[in-house]
Amino acid sequence: ETLTVDVRVIAATNQLVETMITDGRFRQDLYYRLRGVTITLPPLRERAEDIPELAHYLMFRFNQQLRTSVQSIAPEALEKLQAHRWPGNVRELQSVIREALIVSTGPVLLPEFLPLESRLEASEDLLPDSMPPVPGTDSWQELGRFVEQTMSEERPDVYRKAIQRFDQLVVMQAMNRANGMQSRASEILGISRPTLRSKLRSIFASVTTNETTE
């Protein structure tokens, strides 16, 4: 017996699926089966105008869960929330509001109750001093020479090595254009901040290893 059903599938991800397909980490056929209408939701830092409404919703929601009685959020607290860059996106906002309600001592949520680590975030976002220099014209020419040399040696890993070298050059160029800010560099490259940080760690480890062996 055939049963006819009418269902709607909603799939969500915080990853760049196109990049995952290219890297072989997501099936292309599954992607096109799921993809009907695509809604791209910008990160919270790019829609600060939504933060007051979200914050008030979370305040009322967590008031019920925690049995707290905070009635409003001070304008100064809302300004502080809107100025934060939210590397953890909406989940970070949830955590901040929840913790603020727990430590709040009155009916108004004041800015001093918000556990925002702006200084720590800023220090992590900057380009480390020990990172390799920004690639110039010679670096891109060197990439071409590297490919030619590797091919002439008939090495089986020429593609992987060339892509790895190209990846390093592009990432460092983006970091230079973004003045060392990872959030801006990730936007330039079209990748997530965790992906960029992973690439930067790999580049740093590679440079450290080379300096050690020299």
C-alpha cells in the first residue's frame, strides 16, 4: 500500500555548505535535494537593530525558567549589547542574558550585570605578531615556480601541496586587507571565523616547524 504524505523539510547549518562540498565533506546530491528556498540569516553582529527585541524576548523567557522578576532592560545595557561583536552569535546572547538575570539585583537589567568580554574578544581577533609576513608579488611568483618544480619532480602530491601553498597566500592576503581582524578577513574570504582560525593555526604551526628545522 502506498501512503501519500505531505511534509516540509527545514535544514539549517552555520557552515558554508558550498565549501564543504568542494572539500568533500558534504554530498553534492544531498545538497541539491535539500535546497529549495535558501534563507541566509546574517550573523548577529550585522543586525544590531534586532538585538533589543531578541534581548527582551530572552529576558521574559528566562524569567519564567529561572523564576526571576526582571521587568526591563536599561537603555545603556541595550547599547552595550548592540556594540558587542557576538562571536558566539545568538547562543552567546542567550548565555549573556541568562547569566545577567541570575546576578541582577533589581527589576531593571543594568549594564554592569552583562558578562561581556570585549577586551578578550578584541585581543583574540588581532593578527598575532609571530604570523608570517603578508605575501607580495614575489610570493605569488614563487607559487608558480613551486608548482613547476613539483611537477617536474613527478611527485604524487603536487595538487595537495600547491593548494596548501595557495591557501596560505590567500589567507594572509585577506588578513592584511582586513588589518589583522579575523572577523573582517572571514567575510572577505567567504568562510566562517572558526574555519579562518583553523587555517591561521595551521599556517602558524607550519611556519614554526620550518623555523625549528632551519
